[in-house]
Amino acid sequence: MTVERVRMRFPQLSCDQRCFVDEHLRVTLPAPDPWARIADVLCARSASARYAADLAACCPGALVVAVHDGRTCHLRLGPDGYALSLRERGVVPAAVWRARASLVHAGLAAGLPAPTVGSFVGRGGEPVQARACPVRVG
């Protein structure tokens, strides 16, 4: 279980070309109550796109739900549950998938439409600063 406060800064991502800052709570399952229900980004390990949909339905407050198996990450985005899958040729560490889920959150929070956020994550979003700080649980 990981509960983190994530802060990302991006140059010129906002509409008025100012620096955009996104802060959110990222939770990796399994996690005790209430963490999954209050997460902005919810991550889990599974190969099932259906599991991503089920998590999104159970935790409607999460703007991004990301479920990965190392090579593929199935995401559910926003209140409409837009589905997106990201695939890699090789196995990608869980920490990288969590970071990409946070990039997706930042893109959505900045106003990017869900269908275009995959290309934003694909090019890395060019963050100036990305920091994840553990949250004390318990």
C-alpha cells in the first residue's frame, strides 16, 4: 500500500501560458479505508480492463484509475469513465505506471480532453518538478 501526495509543475500547460501546478492524492491498492475512496489517482496491479472499470465505479471520486500488469496499463478517466490503454514492449516498473497515472491526472486537471491525454503522457508532459511525498497512514 502506498498513499502519496503528488505535486507536479508544468511550464506553459495552462491556457494563459502560465505555469500549471497539479496536486493530488495517489493511492496504490491494497489500502485500508478510507484511502481508496478519497484518492484522486487510484492505482492497482491487474491485467484486467474490467477491474479498472469496477474500481472506477466503486471509487467515483478518483479522476484517474490505473490498473497495470507491467506491460499494459488500463485507465479510466473522469466522471464519464473514458477508457484508455497504454502498452509497452517490455515490462515497466509499477512506479513508472503510477507516475504516468499522475501525469494523466495533471493533463485532465489542466483541461486536456480525455481522448487526447494519452498523447500527452506518451511525450512525458515535460514536467519541471514532480514530487511524491508519503502520507502518514494510521
